[in-house]
Amino acid sequence: MKVFGYQKDSEELIELQEVSFQSDIRELDKIIEFLQEVKEHHSKVIGEVELCHSHFRDWDVGWKAGSTDIIVVTTSKDK
């Protein structure tokens, strides 16, 4: 797994060594639900596409502009 991000007010994508979430339990539950749904959706297209991605901002109807987005990208690898 690799984790990437942007510094605030920057367009340069950098690989992160560590990720920290500062949230309450309700927000954490929402992230868990998002990740579970992403897993289900991405699992359905394994072998059909090389990369699949989902945005938290598109999934969460309560997401507000300027809030942090979580983008999950999965790859289809032949094993």
C-alpha cells in the first residue's frame, strides 16, 4: 500500500510516510462505511479495469467544499 497526499495550497502530489485521522466516532464510522462500500464496488471490477478509484466527496452527500477528500485507488493485478 502507498499513501499519497498534497500539502495545503499545493498541487504537488507526495508520498506520505504516515497518515493521521482526527475525527469523532461518528466520522470514523462514516469512513469505515465508505471503505466497505468501496471494497465491494472495486471487487466487482477486478480484471475488467487496470485502476478503479472512488472519492469520499462523491459518496458523502454531506461533504462540504474545502473538507478533506479521501480517494481510494485499487489496481487489478494478475496473481
